[in-house]
Amino acid sequence: MGYTSQYESSEPDRAEIDAIAGPVVVEFGAPWCGYCQASQPAILDALQQHPDVKHIKIYDGRGKPLGRSFRVKLWPTLVLMRDGKVLAILVRPSDREIVQALANAYAAPV
């Protein structure tokens, strides 16, 4: 599993995301977004500490239903989930916030 460098070419629907078993980080953003580009090293580092966490990158934009279902307004937005439940939502997080949120959400098995 682990870090995914490329944005998904097609957007899954919310039911598909909610049906994923285990830990997952859904990242909303765009490849041209400077904030998104700047956050990639921190996301990679944090996910390397949690190799069992699946990472899905969604190319978000105006009117995209998946992003709106999570109330995404700014990029990057990271949605930390486990078994369909939202554990945390990080909006334009700092490097430290990414590492800390993943540690808190995925440190101990449920």
C-alpha cells in the first residue's frame, strides 16, 4: 500500500471510499497546486511510517461530488479514515500536523 504519487484519473464515489476496509488516507488536491506540491514530502514521510495505510489521491475540482461529500474547500485536504469512518480531516496541514495526525489515528490497531 503506502504513498501514491499520481492523482486518480477517475473519481470513485463516496460509497466506494466508505467501503474500504482498514486505514486509508484520501488526499484531495491538484497536480498544479503549489500547496499540494509542497506537502508531498511530508505526506510521503508520514505514510512511510505507516505502511499498512492505503493512500488515494483524488484530483479535485469545482463540482466534483466526492470532494464535496467531505466538504473540501482548500487543497490539499487529507481525510484519514478507518473502515469507512472519518478519523480526522486536515486542511492545508503543516508537515508536523501530518505526521502527528497519522500517528494519532493509526498508532494502535483497533
